[in-house]
Amino acid sequence: MKTHGGVAARLGGWSARHRKSAIAGWLLFVVFATVLGGMVGQKELADHEIGAGDSARADRILAESGIENPASELVLLHSAEPDGWRAAADELTGKLRELAQVASIDETLPSVDGRDGLVRFDLAGDYDTAVEEKNAQPVFDVVDAVTAAHPELEVHRVGDATVESWFTEIIAKDFAKAEWTAVPLALGILLVAFGALVAAVIPVLLAVTAFVAALGLLGVVSQAVPVDDATASVMLLMGLAVGVDYAMFYLRREREERAAGRNPETALAIAAQTSGHSVLVSGVTVMAAMAGMFLTGLSLFEGFAAATITVVCVAMLGSVTVLPAVLSLLGDRVEAGRPGSWARKLTRRPARTPSGRGGRWVGTILKPVTERPRMAAGLGAGALVLLALPAVTMNTEQLDVEQQAPGAPIAVAYGELTRAFPTGPLPAQVVLKVSDPADPRVDQALAAFRDRVAGSDSFGEPIEVTTHQEQGIVTIDVPLAGDGGDDISKDALNELRDEVVPDTLGAAALGEGSEAYVSGMLASSVDFDHQLRKGLVPVLLGLGLITFAVMAFAFRSWVIGATSLVLNLLSVGAAFGVMTAVFQHGWGAGLFGTQGVGAIEAWIPMFALVILFGLSTDYHVFVVSRIREAVEHGMDTTAAVRHGITRTAGVVTSAAAIMVAVFAVFATLSMMDFKQMGVGLAAAVAIDATLIRIVLLPAVMTLLGDRNWGRRRPVRPVAPVPGEVLDPVYGQPVSLTH
């Protein structure tokens, strides 16, 4: 089969002619990438590389000096009567001193009303080793034994090892659930969409093999761009989304042409020239959108960008190379597994077109939309703006344990701890670097710092000062007023950063060679959120420019580029509004088995913005390509809009259903940030596949008419070359010789 019409058509033609080589080459590529990734290993981000601002500078100073804050644990003992916990506290500290896993124990701290006692101790060894469950388990056993011996007390355990153990268990369970649920869900929806087992399996196999290969390649990529340990799940999410989509669009077009009576070669050639081209345009656009994460200035997002670009690139290449080979090899056997066909031989009849099922109801909606486009555009835009309104109040921050897992035992323990000791659990840490810690000015500065802190209601006790003589570094732990994350704590942090530290530990007191930065959980959260907000404008501008440029170039029309950009913004805004309403304000949160937590996890809006821009373009490319195809073959714009959207209705609906289902899996997980991400992405895809595709897009394109295409190209017949015929409908030259 010889084809004309661009890179996708040439790749599809070569693949169909050398199908065994193409399939074997793909499998070898997947194996090679996996082995290479295993040999190289994946380079992960260090803790101090994830943050931003002064907190990241403080963490970097400690990391470069080899100083590591010890892992610590807190045990809260609550009694009905004042001091009723003291005997248990003495028993607990006595048993903890006998453990090799415990390095030091602080003096038990009583609460203001005397009904609570706080036992704080540091674990032995480096942080990563100390928090491992196998090392911390003897400590947990001692606490559990004391708890059992004193049933009259309420005992809560919170700390680095406790939180690490809980998070590890929950995240492992959640990711396993997501990974093992998403694939069967996608397969089930595809089976319903295609009505044949083999046709349903092909897109899933392509997506899964693309993910496996990309995961291996990520090992190589991560040597230059280190990644976070959650990156694999992000890759799976994107790999399934685009891999299944691309294969569906390609396969669906090939089946549609076969159902129209075309021979296998012609059908595959048309699919390569149309859907294959759209796959390349969409893939390039999605990858360009993912590259927007490099503009955030945060290493976490740079890793996400590298991972998502890799998996989209692999899925795109697989769709235009190995997929045509598989379809050519299978032929009509792609229909195998159709219900009712088990007892008879596979037929050579062309596959019946699956587009009619989705097209009928879409056509019913499209008729009034295209007849009254102004009203439809106004109502559609109004609905999206209404959905987007809650996003104006969006508050982003790094969620604490109580917000991440409302009602979970560890969240309850954290809440009780902050109630009894509001300045205890999350102190700020001042990192002071000086040329000579023995310099008398250092002691004077530290004394002035203590006096300043003691004289303010914004800080609590105890103030812990640790001097690392060899490294020339002093660390100071300062408890903040409030619950560690509220406005009171943030005001205290600002006072510490803007007034106390500069006045007492600044260059004026210690000389130009000194450095003093404030870190800690709240400081890290504030700095991370600040950097995200700072990076939002360049990322949004970059995404807008990329989307406009790629769409305008692909369709040779700045109008199409501008329309795509505006519709993307409306879709993203509506999704953000839904996410804010549900998870920040709690409107309808019960439907997702959760509650409003007053904030959106800091990294989610930026991540979702980039992902949604990419995925929204996915549908837009395929639908508008089909509309333009109809225009180029003589239809007026209104008829072409109806034709293009109706013909793509079934496949786009199925693709959207898969993505909504996959994202909805994340909404069922335990962690609040994954719930927020899942609901936000699922809402955006659902909005994009309904309000955008069926109402706003056809209404706007109908209003614009021929202005969509700039100077409309005339329909020109294409003369065949020897050995070729012209397809009777599309006028494309297709060879009938091998």
C-alpha cells in the first residue's frame, strides 16, 4: 500500500507494508527501554530540591553540610483529671530509654490545664533509616503496650515515623487500587464502545506498552531531570488517557471506512491520512503544553513535565507506527470477540460503523444549537462562567494531616495534639550559617534572638538551639502560635522572617558572611505556594501561546487557534470552580465520601492547568479536523459542523468516558490531594466533552462560518499517478498494489 498526505500517512503506509517488522520493532523497543531503565535506575528528587524560596535555601544549607534533622516522635497522654497521665508517662519514658532505636528523650511537657502530657523523643540513626517501619516498630510496640496497660487514658501517637508509616501504607494501597482499577475500567468501556473484544484490547495494549516503555526511558531522562516518587502514577494517568484516545480515534476511523464499503487498504490509508495526522498534531500540542511545567521554577513540576512528555511521545509514535501494522495484520479479525459470534467463523464483512449510536443523540442537540448559535453560545458560556465563579475564592496551601485524611486515626491524633499544645507540633526552624560559631557576636545575636522571641505572643516554648561547630551552622526551633497552619501561625511566621531574624541574626549583627533563613513545614508550604503563584502567569502565557500557535499552524487559521484557546480557558475555569466548590467550601463533598477542608492542595491547580490544556486540545484536534475535512470536500460550514461532530460523537464520548472513569478512580482514594485531582480532571473532561464539544464549539464555528478558515481553499481534484485510484468520497490517491 502506497500513501500520500504527510508524515502520518507515510508512517502508516510503511507500517502496513512491513507489519511484522513494525510489530517486532515495537516489542523490542519496549523491552529495550525497560531493560535500559532498570540498568540506569531512576534518579529521584532529594527533599531539599522540591521546595522553593528561603525554606529551600535553609534545607539546602543543611543538606550540603551533611546535617540532618533527626526523626522525632510525639506521644500525647490525656487524662480526665489533672496529672492523671504522669505515671504512664514515667513508665513510657523508662521503657523507651531501653530501646536502641531511641536517641534522646525530652522532659515530659504538661498542657496548660494539666490534663495532657506530651512525651517527645528523637529516633536514632539517619532520618530515612529511623522512619522505616521495621526500625520504628519496637517503638510503636512500647507505646501500644503502655496504652493497653492504662485504659483510663487516651493516647495518641504522632511523629515522623508514625506519619511515614501511615502514608507509605495508604499511598501504596491507593496507587495499587488506581493502577489495577483504571486498566479494567478502560477495557470495559472500550468493550461496550466497540462491541468486540479484540478491538477493545488493542487500545489498552498500546497504552500499557507505551507506559512501560516510557517508564523505562524515564530512568535515562531522570539523570538530567530528577523526578518525584509519585511520577509513575502521573505517567500512568497520562499514558492511559492519550494512549487509549489515540488508538481509539485511529481504529474507529479505519472501521468507519470499512463500514462504508472501502477495501482494507483504502480504509487504512484514509485512517492514516486523517486520524494519523490528527494524532501527530494532538501529540505535539499535548507535549508542548506539558513543557509549560518547566516555567514554574519548581523541580517537582519539571520532573512531571519530563515524565508526561516522554509517555505522550511514546504513545503518539506507537499510534502511527505499530497500530497500523496491527490493524493490517488482523484485518476483519479485529471484530473477533463480538457477542453472538462465538459459534460461527469470523466473517469478512466490513465492520458496521459505530458512530451512529453516539451520533443520533448528538445530532438531536446540534440541530437547535446550529439553528440558534447566538443563543447557544450565550447559554453555554454563561453556564461555564457560573461553574467557574467559585474558583475566584480558591485558597491553595500544602494540606496538613488533618486536611489530607479527615477522620483518619492519625488526623484525629494530630488534631488532639494541636488542641492541647497549639505551638508544639510544627515549629519553624531558623538555619543560621556563620564563618565562626565561636565568634562572641554569635552568642550575643542568639541572646538577642531569644529575648525578642520571648517578648512576643507570636511564639511559644521551648526554643531549641543546636550548634554544629564544624559546619559553622546553628539551628533554632521556634514554636509558632496558632495550630501550625492557620492565619495566626502565618502571621507569626511573617514576624519571624520579616522582623525578628533580620533584626537579630542579620548581616548587621553578624557580618556580611552570615546567612539566616527560616524553614519548617509551614514555611515550606508558604514558599511553595508563593512560587506557584509567581509561576502561574508565565505558565498560563506559555500555554496560551503554545495552544494558539500549534492549532493555528495545524489548521492554517488564527481563528481556530483563538477559538481553541478561549474554549480551553473556559473549560479549565469551570473545572477549577467545581474543585473549589466541592473541596474548599464542601458543597456536595458528601457525594465523594469526604468534606470541605478549606483549601486546595498547592500543586494541584498548576498541574491540572497544564494537563487540562493538553487533554482539551486532544478532542479539539480530532473534532475540528473532521469538520475541516468536510469543508474541504464541499460542505458549507454549518453542515460540516454537524457532520464532523456527529461522526466523531461515538468515539469522543467513549474516549471521554474512559478518561472520566480513570480520573474518577483517583477521587475514590484516601488522600485528599488525589481526590481533588481526580474530581477536577474528571469534571474538566466531562465539561469538555459535553458543553464545549456539543454546544459552544458548534455554536461558535457556525457563527463564524467561513471566517473559521481564513481564506477558504477551493476543492481541487487530485490526479492519480500510475498504479493508483482515487477514493470516491475523499479524493485521496491510494495504491492498490503492494
